[in-house]
Amino acid sequence: MKKAYIGLILAFLYIPILVLIVLSFNNSKYYVSFGGWTLRWYKRVFTDETIRTAILSTALISMASALISTILGTLGAIGLRKLRIKRVALAISDIPLLNPDIVTGVSMMLLFVRFTELNTMTVLLAHITFEIPYVLLNVSPALLAWDDDLYHAALDLGAGSAYAFWRVVFPEIFPGILSGFLMAMTMSIDDFSITYFTRGAGVNTLSTMIYTELKRGVNPAMYALSTLLFLAVFVLLVLNNYREDAARR
């Protein structure tokens, strides 16, 4: 019964993805019929100017926002570690995680239009804002297991504060930082509501582009694009797990 239950859950999660992958090779433009195997939808992903622009915009925004939010979130987690109001501060930082995206998106839009025009920079700032709590969520547990005595021992042996951090503290909390970075990047790529409300004219990411495409009918190139994203994440997870297994050995 346990194996059947787990198998049912996995089937529920992955059968739709398998259907998506099969449709990405469907020569027919309509998903209700199968017209043979083809790679033309994958070719369109790399030749269509709208799709290429959305991919580039999404990559730049997600990478930049994930990197900046990881730095700020890590520094914030270190700073909160010794505060007496640490629990209160962490509880406040958890509010954006529970807050509906549409509320966050509308509130940020109202803030941005008060001082500037909506553009790519406002999308980037919005993404950094809602990604920082995810980084805190991953880095804080890593810091709980950290022993301050190692850091102070490095200082006593003549290391500077910056050198001691990079050579002693950083390697120990790096798994939490990496998890926070990957989660922040994933949330940035996946986000729609916040991007939709804070983007300006002509600014498109994958999520907003797919939303626009749905108004005119599903473009099979979106199946191919989604398949490529799934495979990229799958390869990344395999490499990360391999790295962790090699580190344990």
C-alpha cells in the first residue's frame, strides 16, 4: 500500500510532464491529434524573436535577482543571528512567503509608479524583494549549526575577519547559501503575478509571454520550451546530488 501510494503521487506529478514532452515532438499544431514526430517546435524556440527576447530577459532578471538576493539574504541571516529580536525579525520576513503574490505585485506597482516608470529595473527590484525571505529561510538553519569558536580561533591565529569568514565560515554555510540561490532563481523564473504588475511596456519574461500566447491559443513551441526548462532543472539536480555524494565520500 505504501509503494502504491507513492507510485500514485509520482504518477500524478510526472504524467502531465511526460504528456508535455510528447506533445513537444508532435508535428500537429493541435494537441488533440498526433501528426508524427518533429523537431520544428524546438527550432522555433531558438529562431522566434519574441521567445528569444523573453528567454534572455528571464535569464538576466532571474540570475541578477538571485545573486543579489542571496548576498543580501546571507548578510541578513548573519546579522540576525545575534539579535535579541531574531524570532520577531524572522517572523516578519516570513510574511512575504505567506502573502499572496497578487497583493505583493499590486503593492509594489503602486510604490514604483509613485517615484518612477515601470521598466526592467522595477521588475528586478521586485524580484529581489520577494526572494530575500527564501534565502533567509535556507541560510538561517545552516547558521544555527555553526560554531562561533572556529571563527574566533581563526582570528586568534592571526586571520583577518574577512579572511576568516571566507575560509572558515563560508564553506560551512555554503550548502544553505546554494539552496537559497537555487530557490531564489527558481521563484524568479516561475513568477508571474509580481512580474506582470511591475513590468513596463515591452518588458516580457517567459511567464508573461506564455500568458499573452494563451489568449491566441497554445503555441506548441511553448511545449518545447517547457521541456527544455524541465530537462535543465533535472540535469542541475543530478549534478548537485552527485557533487554532494562525492563530498560525503
